[in-house]
Amino acid sequence: MSDDPENLNDWRATLNHPAMGVALRIAKSVVRGMILFAVFFTEIVALLLAPIVLILGIGWAVLPAILKMVETQGQPHDLFGGVANAVPREILFGGMAITPTMLILDGVLLIAVAALCRTFETIVSSET
């Protein structure tokens, strides 16, 4: 491309053409739509998984204590005591140790991710 003034005027005319403005608005809408899709999808997945992970973590954390609190006589007491001791403190899954505390923290973090997505959606919708 040369520095010929006529050639530069052709580019300016192309950029100022009404169709270029429409094309830029369409491109902006497509990009914004893809970003909002990713944010909405992330929010929905976080909202679905957060209570499940949180309840599993809390249930796993309190299960041994509940089983040990059972005060019965005879054979059922031994059964519940054995079950309480059989509840694992951690599970190795894919090279990662999963603990009740980790599940609880992950549930809280998923709630935070959902709140962050909702905040982002609110900011974007107020700018429109």
C-alpha cells in the first residue's frame, strides 16, 4: 500500500460507509453475545453444583459425629461405632485428595462464582 492520498481517501471512504457501521455493530453484538453466553453458562453450572457440593461436604463432615452420638446398648452400638470409624477422612480421586472441608470450601467458592457472574451481568445490562 502506498502513501498516495487518493488511496488513503479510498480507505477513509470505506471506513465511513454506512454498511461498515452496521457490520461493526453486528460484530460487537456477536462478541457480546458469546461473552454473555459463557457468563450465563458458568452461572448456571455454579448454581446447580454449589448446593450439591456444599451439602455433600457438610453431610460428610457431620456423619461420623452423628453416628458416634447414637447411644444404644448392645449390638447396634457396636454396629454404629464401626460404621463411624469406617467413614473415610479423605478420598483420593484422580490424584487429588477430596476432604469434607475441601467440598465445603468448593461449594462456597461456587456460590461466589455465581454471584460474580450475576454482578457482571448486571453491569453489562446497565451499560446497554
